[in-house]
Amino acid sequence: MEIDIISYTPSQYTALTNEQLTQVKEAQIKKNELLQEYATRLQKEKGRLIENGIIASGIWPKLEEKLRNECNNAVAWVRDTLLFYLQYSGAEAMLNAPYKVDLTLPIEERLAIVKDYYYTTYSNALERLNAYEKDEVAMKYLGEVYAMLYDYLEDDL
């Protein structure tokens, strides 16, 4: 099964517990089901409009947009719920971080804290990247933006 409900790196997936992986898989299944329901509903509504002879009336684009927005909102809710779970299910492991960990901060501030820590602690780019790569707290604390900072640090090499 392809996992595209969240954007995690392979090392982030490796750091997840079995329970967390199960939640990721369940969220992916739910997303896939929502997309299938959307496609089925779209076909049904299009057929209904064709059958009633009003497909060219201008209703179709509005109905299609409404159904797409409903599906996107449902998928976003599943995704946000999963990210919330992943973030807080690993919160106790973050207590020993060498930098300030505050889950109430917006992701941009978290990213800045972690980035500042690595740039002030490690002057050598390779050491900085290697240390960051092993930082399981950052994997959980930064979530999907972990890979973005990894790429940024890698560009310094």
C-alpha cells in the first residue's frame, strides 16, 4: 500500500511504534475509501444530471466543486487527526531534547528552534547533518517538515 496521507521520510517511519504504524495505515485506508466514495458519488451525480437532461445547465461544475471540497475536507480531517496523534503519542520521548520542545508552538517556530540549535552546536556541516539524522526527537517534533530541514542541512555539504 502506498502511504501518501502524510509526508514522512523512511527514517521517520522506522522510528514509529507498531501502534503508530497501525494508525498511519488506518488513516491511509480511510483516505483511500473517501477518494473512492468521491469518485463513485461524482459518477452517480453526473449520470443523474445526464439522465435529467441538465448536465449542460451549469449545475455540474458547481456540484463537482462542492463534492471535491467535501472530500478534500474529509481527507484533511483524517490527516490532521493522524498528525495530532503521532505528535502527542511520542511526546514523552521529547522531554530529553537538547533544545526547547513546546508542542503548542506553530511549526515555523519549532523549525527555527531546531535549526538554530544545530547551527549553533555544530560548525561542521557533515557533523551537523549526521547529528540531525540521528535526532529522533526532531523526527517527532517537526513531523512532516523534518525532511525539509534535512534537505536544507544537506545542501550545506
